[in-house]
Amino acid sequence: MRLVIARCQVDYAGRLTAHLPMATRLLLIKADGSVSIHSDDRAYKPLNWMSPPCWLIEDGDTWTVQNKAGEKLVISIEERIDEVKHELGAEPGLQKDGVEAHLQELLAEHITTLGDGYSLVRREYPTAIGPVDILCRDATGTTVAVEIKRRGEIDGVEQLTRYLELLNRDPLLAPVQGVFAAQLIKPQARTLAEDRGIRCLTLDYDALRGTESDEFRLF
């Protein structure tokens, strides 16, 4: 992880163009190759970013970040105020709360909740950026990645998007579709997910519990 606080301007050229005028910002360069530009507000959301696979070319105070699609993020640095670099090590992944963990278990057990003909590949499918809650296949054999939340918000959609970007690089899995599943999905999260081609599914926790197998119960 590399953190650079600098006075800079940023220009993006790709599917559209965007410009950030000269100001003091945080430049965040991660080990996965991603580069993002942050201000001192907007919570976790960057002002602009480039997701991997991409590469950074530093030519003095001009940084150019480019991806395979030819999109470019050009960062022109006027002054570097501070810079630090740390190795964060392996990420153990997000620890689910009891309800989310149980939802994952129930949905894996009753995978056809996602649709007729679905079959489970595995729970907690490992990736370089953390485990995917459920990996399965639909009736046509297409790979499907499922992210499960108790409350479906924008950060969950962003998390699933990162998983999909990574999984779709694997020729044995691609193309990989996404399902965002939660007990409650906020309208903004649903809009973002559907715009990215991700299907949303509202889960009824009580109904899933009611379908639990009673094969090994005494009463």
C-alpha cells in the first residue's frame, strides 16, 4: 500500500472525459494495481480511480494510469507533501455476523432459491482479494458469484463488482454473472447493481429457515 499526499490535478480520458482541478488530495496505490484519488470528504468513495488490471507509469511529476481498454488517468503533481509505503500482508477477509453467515449457509443448502437448475460450486470461494460468499452455476452452466448481505448497500455492490472483475479473468470460470442477495436492498444499491448487470435478490430469512432440512431432527 502506497499513500501519497500531493497537490495535483487529474484528467481522465476514456468512455467520457473528466477533470479535477489543482488541489491537495490523497493518492492511493494498492498492491492489486488499482489507483484511486481521494479528497477529505465523501467517506470511502474516491473522486476518481482506475481498477485493475491497469498499470502506472511515473514520468517525474506526471503519472499515467492506463488499463487494457485504453482508458487513461493522468495525474499532474505540483507538490508532494508526504509519502508512505507499507506492506499490509494477506487479508483474512471480512468476518460475517451471525445472520449473514447463516444466510450464506441456508442459501448454499437451498441453492435453487436463486432459480431452477442452479447448482452449488462452493461456499467461501477463495480469490486474491477475499472469499466470494457463494460460487454456483445456473441452469445453462454459467458461473454465478453471489454476495450476501443483511442490508444491501452500495459498498456491497462495489465489493461484488471487484470479485466479478477478478473472476472474469479466469478462462475456466468466465463469463461470470453476479447476484447481490440481501434481506433488504437499498434503492441506490439496486440501481447501481442493475446498471452493472448484477441481479438483485431479496432474501426472506424466516422462509429460508423454514426450509431447513429436518432429516436429522428428533422433534
